[in-house]
Amino acid sequence: MALLLSTFPELAELCRLTRTLVRALLERTPELLGSWRDEVEQSGLKSLQAFVDGLRYEWSALVAACSTSWSNGPTEGVANRLKLVKRQMFGRGSFELLRKKVLLAA
């Protein structure tokens, strides 16, 4: 790994910036996100800059995810379970059967 990073300085910069983003998300520090975004814009790494451009549309949600303890995980879990049951029953039952199956599983 060290040989790769020393041979390709752009890869080393990409690793450093990626680790900074992961640390900001895991430690829930929105201030670090802002400085990370500025560093990426100055880096010259086109693919990472394109990623940041995509994040720009959802930046407020990303900052909120780092600064609040709220999570929509339980809601996503219920939706995922419902979709799984629906896929398993595809073409084999009515809406009423699907409704009963979902309500009995809860």
C-alpha cells in the first residue's frame, strides 16, 4: 500500500480526503465537512469534485445528519420489509392477502 501511495500522489490525496470525510461522518462534526469540501475543491481530483457537486444539492441534509441524533432507519426497515413481502407474493394474491400477511407479521 505504501508503495502505491508513494508512486501515485493523487491516490494518496484521494485516500487522505476520503479518510477525512469518513472521520467527519463517524465523529459527527459538520465543521469538518465544510473544510473537507473546500479541500476537495482545491485538490484537482475531478471524480471527487464531481461527488462534492452532487452532495451540494443535499448539503443541508448531510450537515443535519452529522449534527442531530435523529435517524429514519426504523422507517426504512419497515418499508424494506413490506417490499420484501410484496415481492415474495408477486402475482399470487390480492391486496387483501398482502394486507393480512403484513399485519400478522408485525
